[in-house]
Amino acid sequence: MKAENIIVFPEVLRTKLGDEAAKQLVDIVNATAEKTKNDVFEFLIERFESRLAKSESSLIRWMFLFWVGQLAVTTGIVFTFLGSIIRALT
């Protein structure tokens, strides 16, 4: 990603420094801004991945509890249904 010029250089300063020095100063500021932006993105990505890993483990735990509960309820309904059929037949 190419950094755009992020600063407006005053004409007075440009004439004092010269065009080449002003361009180099703008390039330094842009490179520093780009590096800072990339560092912030890397930090946020690491933080997001860390939170995602924690939430995934929590999600897996809750899914397991949900399916165990569903299995228990389904088993109870099946046994109740079968028990009522057996009592009706006898």
C-alpha cells in the first residue's frame, strides 16, 4: 500500500529547505506514519486473535453443555413415550 502525502508543506518552509529536502522530510513523515499504522494493525490483529481463541473455547464448552442437555431431554421424552405405550398395551 503506497502512502499518500499526509502533510501539507508550507511554501515558506519549502523555500527555506529546498524542494529536495522538503520532499525527503515528507517521505520520512509518511514512512513513519505508515510504520505506526502497521504496528497498530498488528497489535489489534494479535489482540483480536487472542480474544477469538478465548471465545472459541468458551463456545465449545457451551455447545457441549447444550448438546448434553438436549440428549438428556430427548432421552427423557423417548422413555416417557415408550413407558406410556407399554402401559397402554398391558
